[in-house]
Amino acid sequence: MKRILAVAGLTLGLAACGNPDAPSAPETPPAPVEEAAAPSAGANGTINVYSARHYDSDKAMYAAFEAETGIRVNVRESGAPELLETMKAEGARSPADVIIASDAGALYRFQEAGFTQGVSSEKLSAAIPEQLREKDGHWFGLTKRYRIIVYDPQVVSADEVDTYADLADPSLRGEICVRSSTNIYNLSLMGEFIGRNGPEASETWAKGVVANFARQPQGGDTAQIEAVAAGECAVALVNHYYWVRLANGTPEERLKTAKTQLSFPDQNGNGTHVNVVAAAVAANAPSKDLAVQFIEYLATARGQELLTTETKDVPVVAGAALPAGLEQISGFKESDFPLSELGTHQAEAQAIFDRAGWN
Ligand code: FE
């Protein structure tokens, strides 16, 4: 079963996204620890948010929270690996209250390093499905994303790409474009495979996919979609929102997606791989209660709207409005694999990719 997203003929003002497609390997040295620039305090306090997101729409989100609560939000934006290094350097003196990052596997790294704390919040427990949050409250999934297949219907048929297993089938020799295995999205997908199928079957799959590569992994998810549109390959594995943003982008971008179709894999099996943008309360949060209040705000209908309208992520809270461009995305089968488990398989996932030659 396939779901083709409606290509809304609207220009949906794409958020300027600093570098969403950057590989997750630490490619830049850690940001130096800066002296806290005497922030102006809010009437009801201040929180420091360390965010791996880089969206203009997030500025509006912080502003809305400030306006509603009188709590001032100071934001440090950087890549997740850099924020991790920053927190290592800061140690127990870290001013971070909230950590926001994309992918449960990224939050796992903060948790593993001891930089998060368990939080119990009735509001968050009620609003967020259990498999989308860490079992002890170390992080909470706030928006969903799906790792899907984008393909050229003139080259491959829908039934050739309706499962993740298909990507390893010899019929797709020379047709697959995908980003580096060091990227957290691929590590988390592999984490689910390992959890469900065990490491041996997962390695066999990875080797099959590598044998089908059209080229060595390069670029981010958007680059893979563009490569399909350009005829460089016929099949790409990407997060859904990159395609949706192009499909709602400039005329040139829309021309690219018009050549492609989407497959939400494993509809007759475990369902399509789900991941999250998630938030955690920092281990040494100076303003823990306000940090919890902020995350609870993001799990309201208004917070969900602010998080997803431009990014094209999918809300996790029941009743929250779906962003324009995603109208037909609901109704397919999503994997219910507990996201807490993705991180526990992360090191093994990387080892499997390395052995398979998935650079
Ligand atoms: Fe992304």
C-alpha cells in the first residue's frame, strides 16, 4: 500500500534550516564554552535551551512561550555532537535546562553521557504515546518523522520498493542513493532492524543494500531525493519531511518531487520506521521546573503547531493539527518499536555498517 503525499500548490515558506542535512559525525570541533552573556531575566524566570534544530520557526516558538508564560528563553543552537561536547566541557556547571535534538538516537547519546535527568510529568505521560518517550522520562518525543523510500516510478515499480528488505534485493543493483551510515537516522533505522531481526540478518541486509549503491554515500537526505530526480539513481532512503519541503518549495523544487513517488515501507509487516524530535531536561538544570513547563508547552496543540508547521514533522499529540502538505500522510501503519531501544543498538549498528562497507 502506498501513500502519495498531496503536492499542495502553495508556497509554504520554508524555514531557513542552518544545516539540517549535515552528517552527524563530529565534523567540526566542539564549540568553545562561552561566558554566559548576562541574559535578561524573564519576569517569571529564565531557561537555557540547547537545541540541535536550526529553524526560523523555532524562534517564533520560543517567543510564543515567552509571551504566554513570562519565562525568558535563551537558546544555544548547534549540531548535536557539538552540544554534547559543550556539555562535557561545562560539566556540572552547565547552564543548560533543556536539550532538544532530532532522533531518539541523538538523545540517547546525551542520556548515556549523564546529561539528562528522569522527569515525571502527568501532562507529558498523558500527551505523548509511550513508545515515543524514554521509559524513565529522560526524554520525550515531540514530533514524529518517518524514514521512507523515494523512487522514480519510471524505473522501479511500487512493489519493488514496498519493504526495507527490498533495498537489498539484487533487482535494485546500482539504483540506491543513501547518506552516510554515520548519520543518526541510518543508525536508528539499523537499531530497529537489530532489535527486531538480530545482528546477523541486519548485516546481511546492509551488505545487500551496499551492493545496490548507485554511488558512495554523500550529502544529506535532500541530496538523495535530488539524485533520484536527476536520474542518478532510482531509489533513495530519506526522512519524509525533506521530500515534503521540496514538494512545497520553489517551482524548481516541486518539479523534482513531481518525478518521484513515495513508499512507506513494511505496511504488511512491522510498519514504517518512526523517529522523533525530542526534548530532555538537563541533568543539572538550574531551572528544572521551568524546563518541564517548557516541554509540556511543546506537547500542547499550540506547541505542536509551532514545532511542525514549517518543518513538516508530524505532531505526536492527539488532536494537534497536521501541517499543510501532510494531509494524506495519515492512515499508514507506523512501527511501534520502542524508541528507547534504538540507542542501545547504536554501537552495534555502526559496526555492522562498517563491516558492510556502508561508509
Ligand atoms: Fe533532519
